[in-house]
Amino acid sequence: MINVADLISESSLPGNYFAPDAYVQGDFESGLIENRQGRRLLALPDTLLKGLYRGLASEVGPAAGMVLYNCGCKWGKNFFRRFSEEVSNYYQKPVEQMEMIELIQCLKQCWKAHGWGIIEPNFSYYQQGFLVVKVKHSAFASTVESAEKPSCYVEAGLLSAFFSELSGTNLHCIQTSCESLGASSNQFILGLATRLKPAEAMVEERKSHSAIMQSLCQER
């Protein structure tokens, strides 16, 4: 005779690992925040971040963007390692064996749980060698002050490192639109650095995201 309890147990599927009410834990009164594995989480107020950005701009001037991008890359590598470990342990299989739609859904849930906004990767340009990522309600855009061009360098570096680790290819990332400049979302293009080089000049010329994508795809 089949044991119904065993049947239910064996067929049960794990839920959303990054569900905010389960993922974010800790003693909020004492300021201690942890994830569901007991690893510390850090909440950074906008005032602190803006102060850090101002200080960095004062110290290194125009090079501040590159410094922030490199910081994002280093952060992104560590983030990918932790993300892979937690997701693999929870779903009992390596991220390399997960279906892409399943993996991207985990990334979207993770991004939202950390308060970074709503992320939406777009693989429509895969055959042309590009990945487009859109982020709405970006936490990074809220800290940008007096920018004349898309300036979420930390976010760009984070995306570059994450998808480089995921794909096993060194990908560069260019931001083409920014919520701090009135756009409806932050948009990024990832690809080989040599392929993205023309996009840097087009961003400086304030070309639209669609115009930049059209130009990059035609140059292939």
C-alpha cells in the first residue's frame, strides 16, 4: 500500500527561497539583519551612500566612475558565489544544471529581496552577442546626484561580474538609460568589451537605448 504522507513529501517542490518574509530575518530593534542561512546583511541608508559618492568624486574626480564600476565588479563576483551556493543548496542541484528560466526567476527574486529594484534580463539579442538588462525602481539610481549621463556604475559592475561568472565569458556592461535622468528604468547592455566600445560614445552623445542597440547590431 502506498503511504500518502511519503508520496506528498517526495513530490513537494521547494518554494521561493528569497521570499522576503523568510529570507530576511534578525533582530530589527538591535539592528541585526541576517538571511535565512544566518549570514549578515547590511542596510545602507541613502545619506551614507551619497556622502561616500561625494567624497570619492572629490578625491579622484572623473575617475570616480571607474572606481565605482570596479567596486561593483568585485562585489558582483562575491555575490555570484553566495547566490550560487545558496540556490544550489536549496534546490539540491548546481546552478549549471538549472533551467535558464528557473535561474533567472531566482535572480529576480533575489534582486527584489535585497531591495535593489525589479530586474528583467532580456535575451532577445543573444544571437547578436548582447544581453540587455532592465532594472526598475533601482536602489542605485536613487543615490545619483547631478548626473548628466547614466551613472549607476556600481550596478553596471555588479551585473558585469555576475553574468561573466554565469557565462564563463568576460563581459563588459554599459548603462544606456537611468531613472535619475527621468527614464522609466535603468537599462544596461552586456557583451564583449570590443563590441561595446562604440556604445560608450553614443551614451556620451545621449543617444536613446533603442538607437544604441540598433547601431550595435548593425555593426556586427
